Amino acid sequence: MKKILQSLFEYTPLSRQQAYNILLQISSGMFNEHEITAFMTVFLMRSVTIDELLGFRDALMELCLPFDTDGAPVIDIVGTGGDGKNTFNISTLACFVVAGAGKKVVKHGNYGASSVSGASNVMEQIGYKLKNNTDQLKKELDQSNFCFLHAPLFHPALKTVGPIRRNLGMRTFFNMLGPLVNPSNPRIQLIGVFNLEMARIYNYILQQSPLKYTIVHSLDGYDEISLTSDTKVITPKGEQMLSPIALGKRSVAQEDIYGGETVADAAAIFMDILNGKGNWAQNAVVLANAAMALYTTGDYADYEDAYQAAIVSLESGKAFQTFQQLIALQ
């Protein structure tokens, strides 16, 4: 590790093969926590390159426990995290709305490293048992249209670095990897990123794949459609800038989407929204993200049709019914 760190400190990027090798070594326990912390810190001081990100992804996917969806065209809604905004769990709620609209959702997530409540935190809090039993997960997907893959149970390297990430409490390159390493290899993805540079990197990588994808970044720093500012939206067809009015019929204030001080706070907000008791700002943000995910499937004539489908899912109780079916299977 000393030789690798010295090279990185001299601003020499890793090749794709080097990045692949070092993540395999981290996963196998070759390095102590101080060496791993130093390695992760390098990428807090400079951007990860495309080759580095691809090498890290190659290693994680080679080591991961795969989750075969038997050819079903599943979708994931996922943010890189690390935007430091501490919102409520918008992406996870949007997943339930999309599942309530009849789409199969395999959500990939983790505990919060730089926020109070990551997807795994809130899923546990609302009664979901984190697991890597693929038969049970397939049953959940079949019967409720939703299942959740807790990243450390599927990725040995993420389990190794988890305590270090939590101690750092800052965004690391593992945040950037998350959306690229869903063990189910979803064909459809809505990905939120924390800055425009990451949006460009993701677009470059995903353009080489057969995926249907949309990348979103709110210009005031959110890794999702926040409706607090204009949103950059990138698809295989190109880029555009869309306003809060275009995406969610209204603008919201940052305090409207705050996630609370504790996991219990975040879970309470989560359940209120899912139960139809969210305020108009909370609902608007969830609906905008769900609508963009539904539109990405290609099954709707335009964004407005997808938005109306999201409204029906949330307001008719179908999204909540998905939750009830899922929890009944735990």
C-alpha cells in the first residue's frame, strides 16, 4: 500500500487494472484500517478518474453475491449520497411509488455514511429485515414488486470499509460506486449525483451499456430531483435543464425536505408520506423522482403521463399497499 499511496500523492492516477487489484486486496483484508483510510482520503482531495471507477466496479461485481431476477426488467432509483443535505429518504420512497405503479424495483442501498439515515437505516426502522437470501428476495419481488439489497451483505469489500466510512463521515469514492454495482444488474436506472462532474462520468460509463438510464443533479447540490432549484437531466438522448415547475408543478424550500435528527425521525416522515399524510412539498419531491423513473422505463408517452401514474400510485394507496405486502413477508 505504501508504494500505491506514494504514487497517488504524486498525482499519478491508477490504471483500471490497478484499481481492480487494490479493491480485491482491500476486500481480502490485506490492509489495515489506517492504510485504507489513507487510500480513501486521496479521493477526497481529487476526483476519481473513469478508469479508477471502472476498475473498482469490476472488482466489486466480480466479488459480489449476484441476484438473478430471471430476466425481469427491474428498476433501481439510487443516489450517490454524500451531498451533505440530510434530506428524508426520497429515493426509497420513490421506489415504493414506482412499485405501486406496477414496476419491479430492486433497490440497492446502504447505511448512511454522511447523513443521518441511509436507505438501509430507514428500511430496518420500518420493519424490513436486511438479508441476502435470494429465494426470499425473489419472493418479495414477485409478491410486492419490491425488494431491497443491503450492499454490505452482497459486497464483501463494502462490509470491510463500512466502519471506516462511518468514522470519516464524509463522501468517498464508495458513494460514487454504489449506483454502478447493484447485484441485480437492473436494466433501468434513475441515478442522482452530487455534482456535474460525476454526472458526466456516469453518462460516459452508462453510454457504453444497454441500460435505460436517467442521471439527475439539482444545481444547488442535491443528488436527486429536489425541486429547490433547476435540475440537470441526462439520458442517452442528450441533456436538458428542467425547472421545479416542469418537474414537480412547484418549487420547494430546502427546509421542506429535511430528514430530521435521527433515524426514527426519518422513518416517521417516511411513513407519513407513504400513508398519504405527507405535506405538499414532500409529496411533490417524491412524485417528481418517481415520475422520472417511470418515464425512464419507456412505457409512458411523456413525462406528464408518468407523473400522473405516480400520483395514482401514491394517492390511491397502491404504494402503501406495496409496503404492507413487503413487510408481511418479513
